[in-house]
Amino acid sequence: MKYSTTYPITASQMDGNYRLTVDGILSYHENTVARYLTSLGLAAFDMQKQDKTWIISEINVEMPGVPAIWTEDVTFTVWISEMSSLRVWFDFVGVEAHTGVVAARGNSCWSLISMSGRKPVACDGLIPEQEVVDELVIGPHRRRKPGNMAAEPVESMDHTINLIDLDFNGHTNNRRYIQMALACFKPGFIKAYRPDMLNIRFIHESLMGDTVRTTTYPSDDDNTFIGISTNGQGQELCRVTSRWREREPLPDISDFNYIRNE
């Protein structure tokens, strides 16, 4: 079945152009999946009683149009599109409530691991087969072949994981890696361009006190970059492939203010 929740775009999910951010899209998507799993009795707090927890290994996101604007409401719909013994794939679409325009679409891969052993555990049999919807929004679930990286990076930054970076599992929140990767550009580039496609692979976890270095390299694909986060031992933690496009002109927010102009 499909599961939907509507969210208002708040100040914490908008950028300097009053537009919905990538972090907002990912936050709404993950929250909708969490609500859906809760409705099935499979929320994180349910699984923790069995020494299990959910992790995300991959996210693919496309933002096909101009990002939704504050104070728009966005309805996110998720559904299970594929299941195996160790993976559950969720497809999703986010639609602007007032205009019907697709703000974002994509998929994500979720698995269960044991909390004590940090090893994968079987997730088949947990979710009824009738919950699966045979519908894919951006094509088959497979790892996208990355482009070749240039030898010289665009930018590099270090960050020490602290308390506000952690999630309920006690390791670094996956969205923090994405934030670091998307911030690892020159200020002029960020001002002129925005991402419209992301492929995110979570490879290893990091913990409180770890130093994470994020380095972004140009790719031989047009307007595409590869951000790699590593720990102090050089172990790769996350890889974010992002494609960028020119930002749209700053709108007159008074024309789009759905609170004032309702």
C-alpha cells in the first residue's frame, strides 16, 4: 500500500531563496517511511526491543523542477517497491499541495542490523507481501555506475562528530554526511548552482568524537561531483554523487506566500 503525510515547508527546511532544501526533502522522506513502519508495528522503537535497528544503505533523489517555495505544503507518499531477505526498497514522491508539481522523487534501501553485533539480520517475513506496490519512480533498483573522479579535489573540510550529529542509534545521522558533502564547495558555486540529482551510499558508521574528512571531486559527467567522507583511518564512510544546475531567479516571496494569499 501507499502511505502519505503532508508537511509544511518551515524556515529550517528552506534555503536563502525561500526554496525547499535537499535536507528538507530527505527529512520528510525518512519521516514518512518511519510513520509507515510505525503503522506496521515495525518502527525503530519496536525493533529495538528485539535488539534490531533500521539502517539506510542508499538513497537516490531527483528534483525535476524548481524547488518548492516557503510556505508551500508538500505531500510525501512512500511505498515498498521491492523486498528481499536483507533489503527493503522504498520509492517515494513529494508533491506540492497547492500546485500538484512534483518537488522530489526517488528511492531508498533499508535493512535491519543487530544492535549488539552490528551485523545484518533477515528482514523477510516482517512485512506482508500485499504491502508491496509494483511501481518505480526513477527506474530499477541498482547501483548507478559512478563517473570517473578528477585527481584534484574542489574542496575539503574536516568535522568532529559531536552530540548534535548523532541519531537515535548513537551513530552519525546519515543526513549529516549529505550536508557536509553539499557544503564542500566554493561559496560562489553554492550561490550560483543547486543540486538536482543525488546518489548517496552509506558505507560505514562514525561515532561521537570521530573526525570526518569530506572531499569533493569533479566527475567526468557534466556538472557532476563526487563527495567522499572518510574517518581518521582513511576508511570510506559515505559517498555522495551530485549533479548541479543553475539556480532559478530569486522569486518575489509575496506572490507565493500561501498563508497571506490563501
